[in-house]
Amino acid sequence: MRIPFYKPSIGPEEINEVVDTLKSGWLTTGPKTKQFEREFAAYVGQEHAVALNSCTAALHLALDAIGLKASLLSAFPVSAFCFLLSAFCFA
């Protein structure tokens, strides 16, 4: 069985945004990130949103937000990925 590789649709608008970002000197946590957070929060009907660089960072933040600490007794399925355990250990 052959599964075709999906070719993303990237046009001039996307290319211009990437070039604009590169020229700005802000690759992370810059004005475009803040704009994304504002627009995403509005889209999902929330007052705030936070953009993170990975699922591990998001899990760590979520565990911290609910007050779950590594010192608490927890059980994980044997199929848990290391990012889940990492996020828990550093919470």
C-alpha cells in the first residue's frame, strides 16, 4: 500500500509572513506571537491564550496550573510517552 505524501499549500502570503518574521529579528515571543495569542483567545472565546513551543511545555504548564506536583503519587500507562513523564517530573 502506498500512502501519498501531502504537499502543503504555501502561497505568496505565507512566504511574505515568514520573510517578515525573519527580518523582524523576533523568532519567538515577539509581536507575531502576541498577535496570535490575542486572535486565538478571541477565536475560542477566552480572555487569554498562551502560545508554547511544544506539547511537553503545554503539559508542564497545565500540571502546574492545577497544582499537580511530582511528589504526588501518580500512575501512568505503560504506553505513556516520555514527554508526559518529563512534564510530570518537572511540575
